[in-house]
Amino acid sequence: MEQFEEVIEVERPDASDDKQAAREIQRQLSVWLLMYPDSIESPIDGCPSAPAKAARALARGEAESSRQPQPSLADLERLVTTTREAGMRVDLAIEGEPYELPAALELSAFRIVQEGLTNALKHAGNAQTKVTLRYGERNLEVEVTDDGAGSTDGPGTRRGLAGIGERVAVFGGRFEAGPRPGGGWTVRAALPLTR
């Protein structure tokens, strides 16, 4: 049996890669908690708000298995309810007559709402938030607005907004996010339809 002696040099990622990985874990954990609120079980290290079971599942890599069904717009009411339970006032409005959409478009629309609500929870304080889905003839519009005091120079990385932009670009749609004239914030996306 031959023996091979080969030295493989592995470059250690720099600290910015570590920070990026930590942010991704934090994002995944927040998604997990929004989707599976019953996973909160007991405190970790005396911190009553720490989600023990979700953290353990995330550490084992079980947070979002590809075998689990992906959310769709049918899951929006549950997402809104969970957000309300987290302390945010949220209204959901459906405009137009809902119709069947491609699964990928539904998943993207759901994720856009999820990111908009996550941003509102992080940055808008005790705000009134509204989620609106508009079923048009040519596109599905997704809008999340709040009347909070969030600002453009907050502590976030804007990766969530960049992710929304990427999701919308896949469909050739439009995306905008920014402060509202009277205060608060708007996330708005228009996803073109091919019906």
C-alpha cells in the first residue's frame, strides 16, 4: 500500500469571515424562532429569553432541513401571529383576488415579509406594522410598513435588504426600501407574474 505525504496548506479565514458566519447563524436563529416559536423551552445560563431548544437544534445543524416543507403565503397568518406574540402590533391586508402562484415566487414573497417583520422588530421599537399583499394582473406586490422610529444609520448590516433585492432580481422585479415621509420605514417589492 502506497503512502502519500502531501502537505496541504489551508488558509485560515480572517475575522470578517467569522463575523459573517456569526451574523448568518443569528439570522438563521431568528428565522427559526419566527417559524417555530414552540421550540423555546428553558433558559440558558440564567437568561430567561434565550431559546434553549432552538439554540441546541441550530448547533446540531437541524434548524432548517431541506426535508422540511418550505413556507408559502398560506403561512403568513402564522408568521404575523408569531410576530404579534413577540410584542409588535401587526396588521395583514390582502388586496385583490388571491390566485395560485409558482412555489418559488410564494417562497420569495414569504421571505420578503419575514425579513420586513424582522427588521421592524429590530429597529422600529413599539411600532404599528402593516403587511400588505396586492394581487395584481401583472405582479404580486409585497409591502411591509411601520410607523416606528427606525433610521437608515442603525446598527444593522443591511444584508437582509440585500437578500430581498437578490430575491426580487431573480424574478426581474422591483424593490425599494427606505424611510417614510411621516416617519417609519417601508419595504416594497413587486414580483412579476407569468400566468
